Amino acid sequence: MESVRLLVVGAGISGLATVAFGKEDDYLVIDRDDAIGGYCKTVKESGFVWDYSGHFFHFKHPDIEAWLRARMPGQDIRTVAKKSFISFKGAWIDFPFQKNIHQLPKEDFIECLVDLYFARTPGAGGGQATESNFKEMLYARFGRGIAERFLIPYNEKLYATELSRLDKDAMGRFFPHADLTDIIRNMRTPDNATYNATFTYPRGGAIEYVNALASEVRPERIALGEALVSIDLKRRVAATTRREIKFDRLVSSAPFDKLASLCGLAYDASAFSWNKVLVFNLGFDKKGPKDVHWAYYPDPARSFYRVGFYDNIMDDDRLSLYVELGYPAGAEVDVEAAKARVLADLRAEGVITDHSLVASHTIVMDPAYVHITRKSIDEHARLSRVLRAHGVYPIGRYGGWTYCSIEDNMVEARALAADFDAG
């Protein structure tokens, strides 16, 4: 039987970062896919560069960004001030919606403002609403007008689930909260800064950041096309499609419920749910809308919830899009029918006119966004204690069953590696 001190399951950002930032030299990284990168893989076709989905990097830790850039010699890395909008009744409203209701048609603006006032002002009929779930939080903090015009329909399309199932803090720091004072002040002096107000993106795609991490991992210690089959927690032995491997520590970025199953743990399967996302990467023969990096589409009549514009990030002269559609985990996805619908909806929104589609790529991300509920939080915490007691460490968006940025995955991996190095 082979043995390593550190076995890493998943050759994506989290797994590679665990090795790259650590000092452990007795390790093995396995991945069931035949290429590194996970969901940060990049596709190049007919001169277009696309990721599996829109992966733009919002660094809060300059040292991590500098570390990556030092390992990306010659790469054209753009730093971009974000321009994002919401499509509403044929016009684009600045994001975030709740801070820009003054840009709405008059009747919509008045309804949103009045509902916001009564929702947020104690003594005026509001301020007492409960917030036991995500949907109640939206109503209690923003009122019916804002909630039902954007926050609820958009997030229902994104998560493909009933929002009352989600924990009120399901999106954590990524949800753009704003109080009544912020919203009123924004009417005169716009301040639409969010966590991703500035982002970076390399011309070679998100895979360039993956490659930077991989440059610190010995190639012979990465085993691709090798899937995890089971883990014997007591013996600390992992069985793969090729062999058995004894480990001291195992770090896994696999979906948490799958990890629990592979470890033979009993758990409440109903605690873990998710959506899947169909992504179309589309390349057209000429330029489209300018001065927009991505846009949100809350209207249920539109098939997609978000569209991103690669060409405006890289200053290219042909329209290059990613288009995202959310589905329940168990839904059947008819890719060709969805593609026809997407093209029709893009025309209806004015994103394309007489454009010709010259290249395309499709990927179904499953899981895509996990559903963070009180059940999932409690069950994840309980099972994680058991796993860690046996040297197994879940990590990343799917291992942590959380909502996080790509940089967050690196930060978590670096901290875990430091703990390992400290003994």
C-alpha cells in the first residue's frame, strides 16, 4: 500500500493552494478529471477565451495577488473597475438595485421608497419583522417593492429554489446590504461600491491563476483521471479507482455530502441541496454593448439570470459572452432548446441584433451554488468535527458548503497549510 503524509482530493484552486502555500513535501494530489483547474478551467476557441463560467478575481489580500502575479510572467492581467447593471423594464439600472431605486420609473420608485421606509423605520409600522430565513430578511430589510422587483425574482432564478429555505445569511458578506440612509444619500452622490468593485482578469483566462498555483506543485505528484472511491476513517486509508493510499491528513474540496458518503458517515441527506447552472459561452462576429462587464436579469420571462461580457474586459472587437441559467439539481437540461431560447432572449434584450454566432461552448456546473440552510450549517459542523478527528479536512466552496470567492479558497487553504506546518 502506498502512503503519503498529505493526500489532496481535487486539483482545483483549493487543493493546489493547500500544497503550493505549504511546506509539506510528502503529498499527492488526485483528481477525477483529466486536467487541473476544477471549475476554473479555461476554453479557447476561434480566438475567444472563456472560462467554465465567469471567474473574475477580487483580491482583498495584496500579498496573495502579488504571489500569483510573480508566477505569471508575461501574462496580460487587466485590472478593471466594474460596471454592472440590472435589466429592468427595458432600461439598465446601476447595481446594486436597492441603492439605485431613484433610477426606476416614477411609479416603481415611489412604491420601493415607501415600502422601504415602512420596512426599516421603527414606529412607522416596520422594524419589527422577523428574519428567520433569506426571504424574510429581504422583505424585512428592504420592503416589498425592492424585494419583489429584483431581490426575490433574481435570487430565485440564481438558486433555483424557494428562498424561504435558505438561511438569512446565506450569502454572507457578498450580499450588498444598505440602510435607508445609504439609499437616500445615493440619490445625490452615487456610491455603488461592492466587494468586487475592482477585479482582475488575465488574457489567458482563469486557468492562468490555477497554473500559477500549480507551478509550486511537483507535476509527478498530481494524479489526474483518478477518482476517490472510499475513505476508511479508522485506518486512514483512501481507495481510488487505481489504488489504496494511506494518509496522515486528507484535504478534500469535493462536495461535502459526497465526502461524507465516501467516508461511510450517516447523515441527513435532506440537509444538503444545491442548484446546477447551465453556462453558454458565446462568440459573435462583431462588437455588442460597450461599457458593461456583466448584467443581471430578474425578469422571469428571460431564461438567464446573468450575462457577462469578456470582450469589454479585454477590449476585444468581437462580442464574447458567458450566459448563466439556473436549474434545480434534479432538472433535465435540454441544451439545444435552451440555446435557442438564450439567443432569442439576448435579441429581445438588445444584447445582440444582426450578430452571427461564430463559436460556442457549453458546460453544466453540478453542483453550482449550494443552498445554505440552518440544517446544512448544523449538519456540516457536526460531521466536520468527526472528519477532522480522523485527519480529514473539507475545504473550499463545496467542501465547506458555503458561499465564497475564489480568493477565499486560497486564504482558507493557506491557513490550513500553515496549521499543518506548525504541527
